Amino acid sequence: MEIKWNGIVGHEREIRRLREMLREERLPHALLFAGPQGVGKRRVAEALAAGILCGREEAPCGGCASCLAMQRGNHPDYYLLEPETAGKAGRSIKIEQVRAMQTEASRMPILSGRRVVLIDGAELMNEAAENSLLKTLEEPVGQVVFLLVTSARASLLDTILSRCMPLSFGMLEQEEVRTVLMQQGISAQQAERWARLSDGSPGRAIQLVQHGGQEMQQKVWEFLEQMEHLSMRQVFVQGKELGELSRDAVGEWLGCLLTLLRDLLLLHLDGGSMLLYHPELRERLLAMLGSFPEQRLFFLVEQVRETQGRLRTNVNLRLLMERFLIQCAMTR
Ligand SMILES: [Zn+2]
């Protein structure tokens, strides 16, 4: 895939700043790309990496040996460090991975004037890995530029943060998300719909589409309709069903429920003159308002958020979802 600045949607200010620094050769040796998940931080970091390695005017030029190697994904001076899945413990970057990177990064560049190391999911470094990286950042060996990408800046050590130039990335506009989705081959009509549900994150929208978002939405909608008559038996049946899904899928399920609850709240607050996530469901949502007074909605939103937070910890999914469903059943 061709890596170029022009293909990136949004983040104009950050991109302008980076291109300027690249042109004027005043890039620091470590940069931190921080911001919400799925907004394109890594794409920007990859374009910068290609630009640093290309070294021509208006880099990346897209045609030199360095740029072609980047496009093929086998540039000898580019090192990508990503979290590895480690069974139940979830994804993490371990010290062995950092050490392997350090050995590689200390070598002389082969094709370009410098080496670039991109660390994606930097917040998933364990403590030992972080400390090891810190040593490298304090005393860089050779011509290396480090690009750290993270969606949880606060989880990184202060000492690491203080050694990196921070760049902060925001959510995209709905229109921009739509453009990204269409670039991915999604039809205009579908792109419109998913962009609305993406909360400014094309990555999230793409995940929704890939995880059968439409089917999931139907299920969540049915759940909301049934919430009135949720028996304890159903709590356990549904809890088991949800507990068997992947962590990501449960996250999507909760996210989807949240959009419906928000729409109900908006309909309460101002009759839904503001933008709804699900305008196509307006009439059906209005018919449900009586069963969902504001107090109850606020409580449910709170429960969803809390459950989303716990989802990130190493908790038993089935128990987590049962607990959540019991809370739902108790609010009526
Ligand atoms: Zn080039």
C-alpha cells in the first residue's frame, strides 16, 4: 500500500507541523502520538516514518528505493513493535520484545540515513519493558527516531512522557469518517450510517462493520425491548450467551446499547431535535419513552460505562455480564 500524507483524512494541523519539522530537519528523536482509538494516529506515524527514511524533498516521495521498501513492508531500517497476545493475560509488549528491538536499532542504517522504530500500543508495555525503553530514550545509540503511538497516554511512565515530543490527535468529523469508510470500499449509504455511530473514530466504525454490526444492533434492540420483562432465568441465559463472545464483541454490544440509551435521553431532553444516533428508530424509541424515565436512563448509562471500564480488566466475562443484566432487571 502506498504510504503518503495525502491519503490521510483529518489531522491537518498535526500533519502540517510534522511535515514542517521534517523539511527543516528538526524532528526530535522521540515523538508520542496520543489520542482516541481508531482515529488514524498510526497512519500518520507511518507516513512520518516513511518520510524520515525517504529523506528527499516532500518526503515520502513514493518512488525511491526506501519508499518502495516501506510499501512492500520490508524496509531494513524500519522496526515495528506491537503488542503480542499472551493468552488470558491479554495483549502486552514484553521486555524481550524491547530488547530485540534495541539490538536491531543500535545497528547502522542500511538503506536510509536513519532508523525508525514505531511502537504501537505503547501503553501495553509492561513495567520492565517500559524501564528498558526508558534507558534507550535517555541515551539513544545511533541515528534512531522513536515513534510511540498510544490511546492511553496516562498509563505511560512520566519519565517516558517527558522524553517524547507530544502530539495529540482528536476525533474526526462525521464527514471525515464517512470519507475514510468510502475509501475502504463501503457504500455511501452504509458509510453515512456507520459514520454516525462511530463517535469520530473510523477504526471503530470499521470494526463495527466487520463484526456484523447490523446483526448486533438488531440483537441489542431486542434486548432493550425485552428489558421490561427480564426474568432471572433470562438474565442467566443472556449472560451466558454474552459471556461466550469475545471481549471486543461484548465491547461493541455495550457501545451499541449506549447509543440507544443516549437517543432515548435526547428524546426526553429536547424531543430529539438534536442529532440522533438512530434517526431511523425515532418513532419506535418515542413509543418506549414511558418505560424509560430519565432517572432510569441515567442509571443505565452509568452501568454501561462502569461495565465498559471493567471490561478492560482481567474479569470473567460471563460474571461481568450477569452482574450488568441483574442491574438492568432491577431498575424497572
Ligand atoms: Zn522516497
